[in-house]
Amino acid sequence: MNTKVHCYSGHTYAERPDWFRWEGTDHKVQEVVREWQEPGERHFRVRTKDNRLFELCYDIEAARWTLKLTG
């Protein structure tokens, strides 16, 4: 699912997500549980204030974020 993500971008874009929109509501990232890279993608498993886990993925070539509820 495509989503809007606001992230911290220092030296490069998408270094760390700060908040994202899911089901019409903005959710603040409380914790980045895990982050990793795959060819052409940056992945973040994040925890929100209500203790839900999401996986955010930034596709570098398409300049697009996707989101998946994981827990």
C-alpha cells in the first residue's frame, strides 16, 4: 500500500522515518526496531505509540513509500 512518510534526511534521503499516514491518520514512529537495505530499497520496521509494528519500504528508483502492518 502506498503511503505518505515524513522522514529525517541528513546526508541522504530517507535516513529515518518520523511519522507516516495510515488509514487517513498520521502515526508517529516511537521506535525504529530494525532497518536494512536491499538493492534499490530502504526498509524500516517501526513501532508506533499504540505498540503496532509496521514495515515501511522506500523504493529509491520509483521515489515511493509502501507500508505493511506486521503486528
